[in-house]
Amino acid sequence: MTQTAELSTATPPQHVVRPSAVAGFLLVHAAAIAGVALVGFSWTGVALCVASYYLRMFAITAGFHRYFSHRAYRLARVPQFLMAFLGQTSAQKGVLWWASNHRHHHKYSDRPEDIHSPVQNGFWWSHIGWILSGLYDETDYTRIPDLAKFPELRWLDRNQYAATMVYAVALFFAFGWTGLIYGYFLSTVLLWHGTFTINSVMHLFGRRVFPTADQSRNSMIFALVTMGEGWHNNHHYYPSSAAQGFTWWQVDMSFSLLWLGEKIGLVKGLRRAPSPAVTEALALARTKLDVSVETSGQAMEDDPLAQLAARWDGIRDAARVTAHQALADLEAARLRAVQRLDVLQADYAAARTRAEAAASNRLVELRAEIENTRRELHDTLVRLVEAAENLGLSAAAPA
Ligand SMILES: [Zn+2]
Ligand SMILES: [Zn+2]
């Protein structure tokens, strides 16, 4: 109860969920738990639950996400319909609704307009609140003209629960109550949360490799839970790639299956992230700005920013003598960025020492701001050093 009260004071007034939607959502959870208690434990049930989870997770990640939202590969019309149908058995509303909202997420990732950003509106809002609010129930066709032109997809989207009901009934006829409870209810609840973690957890916890403008992260554990979607920072860096794991060890089961699909001719034009960009960015990861915010003061020799700053220190005195206007302007910009970074890092340290839950959101914001300012400072320093070198200035000889 206390947590609900805290949550409601922390979120703006328009961010409220509909009680009827919450009740329905909880009812499915209750059906799963009560059902398991009534049917009793069974290994057949566990196997059905896991199989049904991964079958449909594939349709969500490879289908709803990589195919319908990002067009990362091509499918013929019948497989396209089957993929949409299978995706809708997961009871995550319609395929067009899903893709349309997801395209919006990429357009505004972690900015105020983002409909499910944990950075903007907290964990629970990004996880499930935005769906239960009823604010985004309509499918915005203007974002998905490429998909809305197919009448069969529009029909599926309008009849959001047709596929999932057919699926539940089929499981009941094939495997009885065990099929319905384990294969449908329990599996669907797990599948919901598995999918929702991409919107919530994967913008909060894990490793940032690429300096994307959002707070997307990478996590091996969630890559296993979601068949490859845990490489979410990779994905935000290169959204049109069908592969979200960029290296051999970044397990991406959805992509492996799509690759097989390509071999048998079902999948066409699988898009991948360009390898030079990936290699370069992964190399950059070792000196990642985000990491050095946490460890600033250490690892200076690995920090490109610190190296540049040291180089500039060497040339600065020689540059001052020239009284060159371009250098003076850049130097002023550098000082402003340095001062801003100092203030931000002090705020960050202060926010970290505060124990309140409210501070964690502020921390994420501060980290983003620090990252931006560091990038700004980095760019200014690069230009300073280049400009100084163009003027024929070089570092003062060490005393
Ligand atoms: Zn995202
Ligand atoms: Zn995406």
C-alpha cells in the first residue's frame, strides 16, 4: 500500500491506470496461480509452459519487433500473416498497435514524449502502467502505412483477442487442463513480463556500450529470457539490424532462427549492422564514457577525454600567445563545459549518497546529462587541438 501511495505522488496526474484494466490484468495472474495449485505440479505442464513461452517470444521478438516494427527482413504475405497471428496469441493487443507504439518509442526514446520510458516516468509505468492507463489504446495508422495496407493485418489488429482465444482453446483440446493452465495462462503471464522487461529493465540496468541518446542497455540474462532482445543498447544503436547480438558470444536465438529461415528460403533480405561500425563501437566500449562517470578519477590513461585534455594542456600556453579568435571562442566553450561537468558530477555524488528511491530517477537523468556534457567537452577539445595544430602550435617542451 505504501508503495502505491509513493508511486502515485511521484508520477504526474495524467499517469494513472484504469482500475478495470488492472483488475483484468491481475485476474489472469490469479488464474495462472490458482490453476497451477488446482491442477498440481507436472513436468508435462512445465515443458508446455516453456515451449509455449519461447514459441510466442519468437513471434514477438522476431515478428512484432524486428519484422513489423523495424522491417529488418522480408516475408511473403502468408508467412507474414502467420507471424502476426502467432504474435497475437501472446495477448499483447494487435500487431499494428504494437508496431505503431514501438516506432514511437524509437523516435522519442527516453525523452518526455516517450510513452514508456522508465527514465521519464518510473519503472512501473514503463513496465505495465502505460498499457493499463488506456491512454494509448488506439492504433496510430500514420506511423505504419507500410503495414496498414494489408487488410488481413488490419482485421487481426481490430480483433485483438481472436488469435489468443483460438490458441487457448487449442491447448485445452490438445492437452486438457494442464495445457490450458501451464501452456496458456502461466506461459502468457511470464511472456508478458518477459516482453515488458525490454521497456523497463533494459532502459535501467545493464551495460551501455554505445553512446546512444537514450538509456538503453545490454544484458546477457535478459537476452536469454527474451531470445536476444537483451542486447537493447545494440538495438537502439542500430535498430534496423535483424541481429541484436553483434558478436559471437552475444546470444541471440531469434536471429539464429531467422538465419535458419533464410537458409531454407522463408526469410529474405536479413539486415545486419555494418561490421566496421560495430567493431569500432565495441572497441570504444572499453573506454566507455558511461563507465568513467562511475570511476572518474581512476582509469585516466584509458579515458579518451582525459588524454585529450592533457594534450590541450600542453598546447594551451602557446595558443594563448597567438590571441587567435577561433581558439579563444573554443577555449571559452571548453571552460563552460568543464564547469558544467563539475556541477553535474557534484550533483551526481550528492544524489548517490541520498537513499531515497526518488533519487534513482535523478541519477539516471544526471548520468545522461554528464554523458552529453562529456561528449560536448570531447568535441570541443578535438576542435581546439585541431585548430591549434593548424596554426602550427605544438606542445611546450617539458621543463
Ligand atoms: Zn528501447
Ligand atoms: Zn525496437
